Amino acid sequence: MRTTTRIRMTVAGAAALAIGAAALPAAATEPVGLGRYYAQRIDWHDCALGPDDTTGRKLDAAGARCADLTVPLDYTDPGGRTITVALSRLPATDPAHRVGPLLLNDGGPGGPSLGMPLTVGAAMGKVARKYDLIGMDPRFVGRSTPLDCGWDIGQPVFSAGHDRASFKRSVALQRDLAERCRRTNGDVLPYVTTRNTARDMDVVRAALGAKRISYLGYSYGSYLGEVYTQMFPGRTDRVVLDGVIDPGRYSPTLLAGTEPANERSLRAWAAWTAARDAWYGLGDTAGAVLATVDRIQRAAAEEPLRVGDFRVDEHFVPVVFFAGLASDLDERRARLATTTQVLARAADRDPAVRPGPELAELLEFMTTKAGSQVGSVQTAIICGDVAERRGIDSYWRAVQASRVAYPLAGPLANNISACEFWDRPAEAPTVLDNDVPALLVSATGDPRTIHAGAVRIRDQWSRSRLITLPGAIQHGVYGEYGNACADRQVNVYLDTGKLPSRDLTCDSARNALEGAAGRGHPTADAPSRQAPTTSTQK
């Protein structure tokens, strides 16, 4: 195995790499050696790339403009190779009360965020008029300079399977994923990191002509925001983090620790589905529904399920269920119930079973080359940040230890990742030791970024405030869960810049989002911002 790529560091490069309080005083306009990036002129243009570019056409129709910003691949070598970062801007329409740019990140890692000004702008309502809403596809994501390792699958996180032989197959697959990335993109992998994305964000800030930026980040976007505030103190204005990650548990097995929340979500969904047995026919008790899930998993372990043109084995069947457990909204639960109907027929070896459009999209992403770019970038970011070699047997022990209590989530959350076979990161992980006035939003039942992460950051950031939705199972609250209390508090803060005087609790009632999609009526093809991955991405 090739040794870790060595990075030659010049004096100017060392100054650039050390960007932070010591290297970047508040009065400075740019770090040493990066002037041409910080001072570059942004060439805004139409967003649509063609008639089939739905996001681009919607951005254009809303009055947004797009651009490609140039940044160094390696901040320690600012005169070397460059890449581009794709931006969108929906400008403020109330210039007399303009606050400035609000940079948006939708999570992931590796989640495109170019279209976020549309969805966030709708959630903000009139408050959006005060902001330039900035969508940014992070480096190597979406329309930014791409990275694709040429994988045969798109889903980099999958279950260990039911026995040691299955686990060994997952080890071999993860080893192959890492080797493909090294072979195809080894020259750029050291620079696919959260810290470099944070540096890109500061270039964006300067190119926009702003002394400070406001920031809204969901899920992994909360970690990116935390890293940015640590690396660039004093450069943020209003900060909202929704689905908050504790940076101390950011690791290659990022889902480890979420098993209890996911099993609770599974059991709550099973009870919901049992109450609608006349519609779904999956069991008239929660236990019967869970038995159907177990039967599907056992069948997949015996032989991959045939679902139309797709083959879904024991490693990926749990991912399908896992992907449907991030919310207790009726709409999302109905989708999972409809999916389970399809999988149950496949487990019975029904040759006529076919996936609906949404399930077909998910399976195509997970099990074919179609998802390779997204999965490649997601893995490259996490491994570029925190890759470590624990030893293969340590994962198997963790899987076995969690399997009894958490039969679905345990073997998935604790399984080995490609990071076990990755080169060592070019930089140490960011240590968060600051105190930022921010608004944190968290549902206590969040099965992706567990509530304890928000509590941990609230404890460290004494000047922050926490909005909690007790009992809610939801990953990503603001503008997505239909909770008027939480949405209102975020908008008041973005409008006035004043945090609540104390932490707040919002009733978890779902308001307008409860109803049409619920009461037992499936809406499997309704739009969703749920990403087809099991990462922290929404």
C-alpha cells in the first residue's frame, strides 16, 4: 500500500494553512499568498445549464444567478493547481435593511447545496428579503470540480451482514472502494477535507465583499460551520445549526451511537404501520410488522432480493429501511411502508415485483454506478478528515456487541468503512475550543445526528441557545418539519440578530405537514429532501 502523500509546505503555504486567530487578525483582509483568490471578481451568470436542468431553471425563475469561484486545490501551495466551487446567489430585495450574505449547506458530507436558496428562502418568508442567499456546492460536489472514483455502487455505508463470512465480504468491498479512489484520484484525495471547504468558504466571504457571513447548516453542515468558526474566529454574523454534530464523535463510523434512536424510530414506524394494516397488510401489531422486516432481512441473507432490475442483498436491505427512518412525518412513514410491501413480495420471490419510481431511484443510487460520484465524495471527505486504522477485527467486535440490542442499526452503524484502508489525513482533525453565539435546533429523537450532540455544543458554546423538540423523530427541523414554533424562532433570530434570552422547548406538533400525507394514505411519490444515503445527510 502506498504511503501517505507528502505535502511540501512553503513559508507562504504554512501561513495559509494556519489560517486562524494567529494567522488572520481581525484587521487582515486576506491570508498570506492568497490575495488573488480573496480579491477575485465573481462572474455571475444564468444558472440553468440546459433544458433538463430543473434546479438551474428554478433558480433562474426566482431571480438567482450562479458562478464558479476559483480556489487553490492545496492551500499550502496557492500558486499551484486550482479548482472551482459552484455558487448561487438569490439577492436581497430589501437593500435598505440588508444584513448581508447567508451561506447555506445542506449536509452530507457531499450534499449539493446550490439549490438551497429556493427552499430556505421559502422557509424564511419576508426575512429572506434582507439576505443574499448563497448556495455553495462544496469542493468536488455537484457542479464544483468533480471527483468520481468509478465505483460500481453509490452507497458507501452498508451493513456487515448476518455472519462472519458476510462481514468479510463487506471488508473486501470497502478495501476495493478505497483502492479505486487511490488509483483514480490519489493526487487530490489529501485536499478533499472539511478544513479545506472551510477555507473555500472564507474565500467566498471575501469575494462577496463581506467582512462577516451568516450561516445555516444542516447535519454535516453543522460540523462544517463549527470548523469554520474555529478556523476563522470573528468572521460569522448569525449562525444557525440544525441537526448538530458533536465534533468529538466525528469519525469514520459516524453513525455509531445512533443505534438506539434508529431502533426507536423503527419501532414507532412499525406501530404506525400496524395501525394501518388494512391499507398496507404488513401486520396488525408492531411486533408483526417487525417480524415482516426480519423475514425480509433473512430472505436477503439467503439470496439477494430481485426487485425489478435490481438485486438487493443483506448488506443493502438494512440501508433501505435505515433511509426511511429519519422522520416521523406521515408522508415519510407511508413511503417506508410502501417500500416494505415491495420488499416483502421480493422476499416471497415474486418474479413480477417492480419498484415504484422513488424506490427505483434509491436502489439505482445504492447498487449501481449511478451513485458513484456522490458516494466517492462523501467517503473522501470523511476519510480525508479522520481516517484511522483500527484493525479489521475491531469492527467485527463492535458489530457483534451491538447486534443483539440493535439488530437492524447495529451491524450497519458499526461496520467497517473505506477509511480503514485510506491514507492518513494531511491534517489533524479540528479541535473545537471556541464559544460562538449561535442558534442550535434539535429534535430529541433525531436518528442521524443525535440530540446529545446539540446538548454538547450548547454546553461548550455558552453564548448559544438551543431550541429542542421533545419526542420528535426528525432529522432537519427548520423549514422541513412544519413546526411553527421552531421556524418562528429561527426567523426572529435571522431577522433581528438577537438570540432568545434562554433555551426554548417547542411542542413537537407537526402543524401543516400532518394530514394529507397521513391518516394511512400512502404518498410514495411525493417529493422529499431525504438524501438516498445513510450518512448524516438529510
